[in-house]
Amino acid sequence: MMIACPYCHQDYVWEVSISDLSGPFFMCFECDTVWPASGGISDQKGQNYSDFMAQRGRTPDWNTITKIRPANKGS
């Protein structure tokens, strides 16, 4: 079963890779929330994509994101 975003409830969460960052990560493309795969998906752990990239010293660039598959319960 796919996981709805716990922040916006408007879209599903996807497993993604982000170029030049060790991943994978999870991401909601509706509200731009990112979660490291190791941390789990919850409304307490996500971070806005721009802040996530800035914290890693990178400029947010949507061209660096690749969708892998929808996140499922147990991911």
C-alpha cells in the first residue's frame, strides 16, 4: 500500500535518488518534503527540499532528483 504524505495529505511519497548524495531518500512532490530512507516517514522527521539541500551545502536543483518507486508500508 502506497504511503500518503503525512504533511500535506495531497500526494504519495516516492523513493528517490538525488545526484551526488548518498541515498536513497523519500520525497513528496506536492509539498517538497524529503526524508532520509534510514529515518522513516513521519510528520516529525521530514524537511523541505530547499532546506534539506542547503543543509548539505548544495543548491536545490529538481534535475538532480530521480523517482525510483512509490514508497510502500514497510519501506
